[in-house]
Amino acid sequence: MRNDELRALQAPLKQAYQENPSAAVITLRASGEIGEGITCRVDTGRALVEAGLHPATGGDGMAACSGDMLLEALAACAGVTLNAVATAIGVELRRGTVTAEGDLDFRGTLGVSRDAPVGFSAIRLHFDLDTDAEGEQVDTLLRLTERYCVVFQTLSSSPALSVSHRAAPG
């Protein structure tokens, strides 16, 4: 896609959101169904993914790990955002890869040590780009990618979280 095509595609959306800011607020939803063993089936809209325990917590490696899925979502979002930003600012990418990696201490999630955090203690995002763009252009590309990547910004700003439940009678 060329930058003029991207601008034409997004212009009416930007206009509508400027005129009616509440139209830009959309609730995205994901749901899962508790599965057999220790799994949860999540419908991605494209495929059904069965998530389970990571091998470091007793899983057999046959089910997707939610931590891996989080990193995959970050890599996907950052890659799409980088590609869109490159298109918008006229940076030609011949090829590129994005890698997201994170450090976990499984003592936390297994309750082995209260001193060990539950969750990632560090997440790193890395891009390998094949481009003729100069250093300043690449710096701008990465800065704007970081700024507009939804998953990156969500992880870096910790949104308000809540948990609720509804118990079925029986």
C-alpha cells in the first residue's frame, strides 16, 4: 500500500473521530471456554487456540502458552504499526522482522517464592530492518511505532484492570 492510499483510507475515519470523539471508543472483546485438563480455548476470530500450562509450570508444550501469546500480540501489533508508519512517512522497507522477548521467573506463578514476581519482569522489542532509510528516519520510524503501537502502549502504561464473576445456579 502506498502512503496516499493509506491516507485516503484513514482520512474519513480521522474526520469522523474528530467530529465525534466517542465514535472512536470501541470495546474489543476476547473470550475463552475452560477446556479439558488445564486448558482454555480462545476463539481468535481466525482460529481456535487452546492455551495451557507452559512446560516450566508442568505443561506438556502441546497447548499455547498465554505468555507467548502476549509476546506474539506485541510482535504482531508492533510489526503492523511499524509497517503503517513506514508507509505514512514514506520509508521503504524491503524486509523486516520484529522480535518480542520477555523474562519470567516461574517461581512467582508457581507460588514457590513470594519474592519472585508473577508475570514478566522485562520485555524487549527488537526490529531488524532492511531499508535505505537514514538514521534519523529510522529513529523517527521507531519512535512513532512505539508511540502508536496499542499493545506496547498498553503494557507500558498499565490500564485499569478489574476482575468479576457470575456464578451459575446449581
